[in-house]
Amino acid sequence: LAETTAGATPYPSTVYAHRGFSYAAPENTLPAVDAAAAAGIEWMENDVQRTRDGALVVIHDATLARTTDVEAKFPTRSPWRVGDFTQAEINTLDAGSWKGPQWTGTRVPTLARYLARLDANGQRLLLEVKRPELHPGLAADVVAELRRLGWLGTAHTGRLIVQSFDLASLKAVRTRAPQVRTAFLTDDPSLANLPGCTAVADQIHLEHTRVTAAYVDAVHLRRGPHRRQVKLVVWTVDDPARTGQLLALRVDGFITNRPDAISEAATTA
Ligand code: G3P
Ligand code: CA
């Protein structure tokens, strides 16, 4: 697999669109999904959190302040934490105009709405259980919702990976849905921690400046919960020049805000 041939991918790699195609459209929204689909990008990376009334919504930050007009609409509700608002309240917010006037009216999607769009587009999902310390039991709620929406069945085999910086959340996913692939997010390439991580994670997702050849090799020597070789994916890589360096180290994938440019670089490196 690592053999290089002229004009071909030097090492097979997967590109994940970070927060959707977040360079082209507002992050973690349906327009960012559609922008990725238009660019031929299959895999989305997105973040899920929980509202005050228990709905699951796709959003990155712990607060609504940066990516919505919440401060204008709810001026007395500082610090505008996601978990302090109901889904109905969040659905009144504009999650697009911060990125540009053409995105005005874009909503923070529920996970259900988001998955429906992925299904319609034939896309795949790398879903991050985000800030579980702020949302106790979030991983269990995410699994229940994925099950309710049909994303744990055989029709979605190979179309879903759940990731987290929190190993306990990955364990909670594995306990409830052992068929789901899991990935551990980290910026610590510690060899000592690898056995514990790969007991619950099929992939290690490492901050890209921390990658070394020795670490990639050590990861590739391990088998994950599904008994396959553990993959090493890097985040967040937006520079095409960096792609070739990382492929030479045999990384298996890239999480990127520029899935178009990185896909192109990965196939021509
Ligand atoms: O998937 C890697 C990356 O998403 C982790 O960082 O802050 O963008 O969720 P963040
Ligand atoms: Ca993320």
C-alpha cells in the first residue's frame, strides 16, 4: 500500500471536511454540507452538543456567541452557553451572517436534520462528541439518537465514525454500539498511552504538528476494537504543501477546512 507510483496517490488517505466545508460556507451548517457535496467531498467532520431541553444540535463552541446573532436576540443571557438555550430558541438564531450576508437565515441544525441532509447527499460523518464535561451523558444521548435515526444499522456501515478527546465518551459509545467505529482526538503522541487508546479507538486523530514517523509506525502496529490496523489521521491541515510531508509519514487521513485543496494535493503528491 505504501508503494508510490507516478501520478497516483503515494499512500491511500481520507479527507474529512472540518465542520463541513467550513472555508466555503458557515461551519457546522447545511450549506457547508452542500458545498462539500458540490466539491465531491464525502466525509464531514462535525461537532454535536445538547440544548437545555435535551435536543442534539450541530455546533462547535461551548457558547452561541461567535457563530450566531444570539447577543443581539438574547442580550440578557450572557454567556450564551449552548446548554442554557432550548432548541426552539436556538432555531430563531442566524448562524450564517457572521460568515457573509449571502448566508443570512442559515440555522444551527439539529443532529436529526443534519443526518437527513447527509443521507440525501450520500455523505459520511465523523461526529465529535463535543465538550462532554459540559453535557453529562452526551455520548449515550448521541448513540440513542443515531439509533433512532437509523444510523446504527447496516445501511450506514462504513459511513459513521464517532470521535472525542474524552476516552470515557468513546467507551460509552462502544458499550452501547460496538459496531460503530471510534476515534480518539489528541495532541499528545504518547507511546505509553497507545494501548489504552487503541482498546477503545479504531483511529487516532492527532494534531498534525505532533506527528513523527515513529509514532505513525507505532499506531500502525496496533489493532483496534474491530481488529483492524489502527489508522492515524491528522488535524487540522489546510496547507497543500504540508500534505505531501504528512503522506510521506504514511498518515491515513486529513481533517481540513480546505477539503478541495487537500484532496487535490493528496492525489498529486
Ligand atoms: O477533528 C479535529 C478537530 O475537530 C478537533 O478540534 O476544536 O475543531 O473540534 P475542534
Ligand atoms: Ca471537531
